Amino acid sequence: MNQPIMPSDAIVLRSVEEARDEILRHFSPLSSETVPLMQALGRVLAEDVQADIDVPPFANSAMDGYAVLGADLQSVTPDTPVILRIVSEVPAGGTTETAVEPGTAIRIMTGAPMPPLADTIVPFEETDEGHADSLHAQGQVRIFKPIPLGASVRAAGEDVQAGTTVLRRGTLIRAAEIGVLATVGAANVAVFRRPKVAILATGDELVDVGEQPGPGQIRNANGYANAAQVIAAGGEPLQLPIARDTEQELNDRLNEALAWGADLFMTSGGVSVGDYDVVKKVLQQRGNMEFWRVKMKPGKPIAFGHIEGVPLLGLPGNPVSAMVGFELFGRPALLKLQGRDGYLRPTIQATFTGSLTDRADRRQYVRVRVEQRGSEFLAHLTGEQGSGVLTSMMYADGLMIVPEGMTHVEPGTELPVLMLHWPEIAPEQVFEVADAGADCC
Ligand code: AMP
Ligand code: MG
């Protein structure tokens, strides 16, 4: 028989930060593996990567045009164009030995190496190229505009210098990182192993997605939403079959997950103080497990501990609570397992457009859609804030953080919003650029 868990159980109260710090303390990066470049997409780099060559490897033209000597263009005005003799032509991928001597020009395409002595590129647009009266047939080009010395020349190593570290261990590999890795010849890339996460939805009332719920039954949403969150966080989920609220089924599922080699168990449901919360009981029996009431809403009851050395995060059963609990605790743990350089989502300041009253003396994470209006962000409620209202999670791109003790939030209140789809950023990623410059397209 199920034994009631008495409310007298010592349940520790924690802030979100305390709970997260306590959880993260138990995670460190997994081993690494080497994969072909494209398989590194979405994964975390496990070693620093140095450039084997300068990028670009040689000085080249940033425009289709003419390679010239800047000194030849000093006296140019639209009325007194300079006429240069075309001595060669160089396409991208080609090279030329011909030097640009005073009074000459070499026709050149974007990306082609600068010919010897040439120091400036004149784009076609500033010449008679393509004009009806062009001198091209006579092997000459007219230039109508004074062009600054060095214009439209990309220096060797302008982007990356050979030997420098272009990507650091801990970097999330996205499309731009894939491109930079390709540029420096990283055909194979060392990445951290994906964490294996066993997902266990518990509850006598649950039926699977393909089934029609009978009286008193609901479909299992958490097993799917949490698995999707695991994938989005770079993990590999194993969705275990729904566990009924019996010790036997729970133990069987946990054994299955152990045999699979889980790096983390994630359960949903059964960790509060109800009569049938057997998850709690089994966890207490099999592991060193702590049960917390985290001072947050939604998602107060959270369990964390280990079973046979494998960490377990016990999320609440209400679907929004389970998803928010994963965001705040599960995702940072998965990122830390993958060696990521940052674990926390960025927050922005936004102006609340709705109105909210809640007497719970807990920090609230309110589902909002963020809209930029001029230079300010607005945060709109996405719907009812009940912890079972999963559609309002679907429309949310942020969680507005209402501090403890603020029981009424008026329209116009400025509050931080945790951005659910913005990438976690390493704290040290700040760039200093004196003048970004611009050439070409
Ligand atoms: P519990 O934490 O087990 O007491 O569950 C709290 C609430 O969440 C109950 O209304 C459950 O029916 C619901 N719930 C639990 N697990 C799931 C699940 N996997 N999918 C959808 N709802 C769930
Ligand atoms: Mg339950």
C-alpha cells in the first residue's frame, strides 16, 4: 500500500539561486569526442582551436574593379578622369605575376589576390566599365573619382591571424562557428559528449499521446515537453514508459535508466505532499535525496539528489512547473555537463503591460511575450498563469521575474524578463571595436 508522506517531513525552503547553486555543484563536464565538422553543430567545443593559416591567406580585392596605384588617382575629378592602361586580368582563384606600374591597371575580381605593387582597388562603378563610350576595346580604363589609397583591399590576416585562438573551449557551435572552423581547416572537431537524460513521467492518471484519456485521465505532456527541452539543451533524452504510482514500477524504470547509462534522471510528478507521491518515497529509499520547496511560482516542490551515483532532478507534475523547473535547474545542469562557458539565460528590463495579483510570498516567473516598441521592451501576459495552463507557455518568449513580496504588479512596472530563446552568454564575452569600418557588400 502507498504510505502517506506526512507534511511533517522536513522540507527545506530555498531561493532559486540557492537551489541552482546546490544543483550545479554536483555537475562537471563530461568527456569529449571527436566528430566531423557538421556533426558539431549545436554542440560545445571541448578544446581551443587555433588558426592554421591567416584568414584571408593573402591580400585580395574586396570588389570587382581595377587594381591600381593610389598615387595615380591624386588628380582625378569627374571632369578630368585619369586613363590607365589595362595590362592584365585576374579572376578569383587566379594569380598574376604582372605588376601594376604607374599608369597601368589590372582588371580584378572580388577575392582575387592583389597583383604585385597594386595598393588600391577602384570598383567598376567608378570607372567607364560597361559605358557605351568605354575605352575597354583600346585596352584602357577611365576613372572618374579620386579613390583613397588602400581602398577595398582586404589585408592578409584581416579576419584571423595564423596561430591565434579563434574559438575557445566551452563555445556553443552555431552556423558562424561552423564557418570559422571550416576556414581554419577543422575537418574534425572535439566536442563534449551529449548528456544522456532519462525522462520519467509518473502518475496513475497519465495515458500516452496516442491514447484517448478515460475518466479521470490526462495525457502525458511532461514526458514530451521535458524531452524536447533536453534536446534543445544539447542532451539526448530517453523517454521511459509512464510509471504508475507504485514503488515497483518506479524502481523498474529507474533500473532501466541506470542500465542505459543515464547521466541524469529527470522525473515529473509525485514530489509534493500528496498521498500517492511515491516518487518521493522511492527516492528516499534508493538515494540520498533532498526535497526542497523553492521560493518560486510556478514550481515550488523540487527534489534533487543521487541514485547509485547518478543525479536526479525531480520536477513537479504540473506541466508549466515542470517546464519552468527544467529551465531554471535542468538546463543549466545540462549546459554545465557539456562544458558550456555560460549557463544562464540573459535577462532584459521590460515594462509590464498587464496587471497581476498574487498573494503567494514567492518569486513569480510570469509567462510573457516580449515586444520591442521604440527603445523599450514591453512584456505582455500570454494568458492565465495557472501552472497547468501550458498554452500560455507556448506563446511566451520570456519569464518576467516578479520579486518576492510584490503581490500586486501594476501596468507600467519595469521588471526583468528572462529571455527563453536567447542564448546563454559567457560573462567575459565583451568586444572592443574602435571603428568597425565598412567596405563592399
Ligand atoms: P503531482 O505533482 O504528481 O501531484 O501532479 C500535479 C499535477 O500535474 C496533477 O494535476 C497531475 O495530473 C499533473 N501532471 C503530473 N504529471 C503530468 C504529466 N506528465 N503530464 C501532464 N500533467 C501531469
Ligand atoms: Mg502524481
